[in-house]
Amino acid sequence: MILTNVYTIEDFRQGTGDALETYVWFAILYMMSTELNDMGFMKTLGAQIATYISDYNWVTVYIFLTVLYILIHYLFVSQTAHLLALYAVFLQVAVNAQVPAALMAFMLSFTTNYFAAITPQASSSNVLFAGSGFLTSEDIYKQGAIITVLNAVIFLLATPWIMWSSSL
């Protein structure tokens, strides 16, 4: 970012600018999400979810897991950390509940990309927008929620239809 003049050396020298604050918060949030995974929280979460959804049909499980996967992103600082910690857990829980594996795999992949708009720290681009003052954190939360809900509805409706029609 220094090479492209998003931040200058002077921004870092001042020490009170948005540049340093952005990196400090990013580091804190990244370490918190990494520790959740290292402590086994994600595997425990998967086991607990599996216990609660065992009596539901696969369509309900598919919708529930997709929405939960999106909402849990508030605990993570990056898409990569979220993907690495939860993708396999959620996919396994879904497959065990008879959700078609390809459908759930695609949906988790899609959601990993479109929930990047949900919070100021959800993706590296949002960190830059918030840190630069181009968008306020409040705007990112508001607009991110709207965009994420719209994408979730579209993908929840379109993905099964596309998969079904392509298998004919």
C-alpha cells in the first residue's frame, strides 16, 4: 500500500493516523479468529450445530447453514480465515444432514465471496475504504447488510435451480 501511495511513510510516522489504526485492528481481529480455530472452537461449533439440526429436512438445513455461515462472519476478520475455519465443518454437517454435497459446496463458496461487503473488516478492500475515510464504518455496515441479504436471497433461490436444471 505504501508503494501505491494509499498510505505514505508520513502516515506511519505520525502514528495517530488511520493507517496505523487500520493495521492494528486488522492484526487484533485476525489473531482472535485464528485463536478461535486453534482452540478447537470451530469443530465444537460444528458438532453442536449437527446435534440441533439432525431432525430437520435437508432444505431447512441448507438454508439454516447458509444463513449461519454468513452471520458467523462477524467473528472473523478475513474471508480466508473464515473459509479455512468453517468451510469444511459446515460442509460436513450439511452432507451428514443429506444436503447434496455439490449444492452446499457451491453455496459456501459463493457466500464466502459475497459476504465481503458485510463489515468494515470483512475483506481487505473494506479495510481500505474504512481506513481512508472514503466510507464510514456505519455506511459499510448498512450497505453491506443490504447487499449481503440481497445476494443471499438470490443465491439461495438460484443455486438449487441452476444445479437441478443442469442435471437434466
